[in-house]
Amino acid sequence: MTTEIDAIDRRILAELQREGRLTHQELSERVGLSPTPCARRLRRLEEMGYISGYAALIDEARMGFGFTVFVSVQLDRQVDDRLVSFEAAIAQFPEVVDCWLMTGNRDYMLRIAVSGLAEYEQFLTGRLTKVPGVASLESSIPIRRVKGRQSRLI
């Protein structure tokens, strides 16, 4: 836990996480500050890196990519050049929306967003299994999302 920010800063972050398009006036009213000190705190939070950017949250299902698959990947060798080449290949696939280097018996965890099982099969057999160094894959299809947040604030 950091001491650089206080409870008001945390309220600012929470409000912006809930609704990133708040005006300075609306934000200041929600956190109980006048607009000028609120804007100063917001600028400071941005400068200190607590706010790394602003973005719209896009509904993948509405975009036609409502089928999610989590894929655990094991490489044939976990050496620097293999990791670098795998990550470079994955960066080129729009279907891969998240990629994490993992500990444990698998090297990577991917979140794939596609239109359905047929598109996933095509991606899996036509591209992912052809990435040099991929030794094995394990796919898991989620039933429903139970909880989802952009960031932990407390």
C-alpha cells in the first residue's frame, strides 16, 4: 500500500474507473472537492502514473467476438530467444487480447476473443499451433464471467 495518495485520491480513481468521461465539475462534486483542487489532484495522479491513460471499454460480443477461450501454452524450451519469438508472434494475432507469462507448469496464459468455435478452431490449427516452439496447448472455455474489474483500488 502506498502513502503517496490519500482517501480523496482513491475516491477520484474509483469515480474515474466507474465513469471515465466525467467532467471536472462532476468529478469534484462526487468526491466532495471544489473543481480547482480536484483538477490539481487529478493532474498529480496522472503525472505520478496512477492513471496510465484513458480508454473506452469496448463490448467484444457487440463487435462480434463474444466467444472467449483461455489457452495455456507450454513451450518446448523456456530460453530467452524462444520467449522473445513467441511473444513477437502472439503480438501479431488480433484474436489474442491478453497474454501473460506464467509460473508453474505452463509458460503463457492467453485470452482469445473470436466469433465462435469455428473461428477458434481455425485460429488454433491454422496459426497458434504453427508458432515455433509451441510444445502443447490447453484450451478452457469459460461459462460466464463472475467478476470483472479494470484495476484493484483498495
